[in-house]
Amino acid sequence: MEVAITKMSSKGQVVIPAEMREDIQEGEKLIIIQNNGQLIMKKANKLEEDLKDDLEFARRTEEAFRRIEKGEGIKMDFDEFIDEMKKW
């Protein structure tokens, strides 16, 4: 999983970092899903294949944020975290 930070312009434009857009062609359609403060961006041609996985990821992420807000978060060291992420 890659992570990057970008910002939105006054015109609502968002720049996708170069290293994350290598397989996106100019003019290709992208879908943005908003879910409780989260934004998920997908290539439109991959929506059908991966929609269930994306919705499940969004649901699990929201569930995790709720647990953390209640003080029910799980603490783990870095290696445990990486092992857990590999399961996804």
C-alpha cells in the first residue's frame, strides 16, 4: 500500500502524485466514493471487479475508527501491524 499527501485547489482540482498515476491514462475516468469522511478513488473500468472489496474495506475502516474513538483500539508493534496488513 502506498500513501501520499496532496491538496485540493480553489477550483476543486486534486493532483494525483506522479508515482501513483503511472498506470492511469490521460482522460481515463475515475470514480470517487465518499464514506463518512473517507474518499476512495478507483479507475472506472475496475469498479465492478473491486467494488465489493472497496466497500468492505471502507466498512472495516469506519468500524476501526469507531472502536478507536471509544478507546477500544488495539496496540501492536510494527511487525505485528505489517503481518495484520498482509491479511487484507
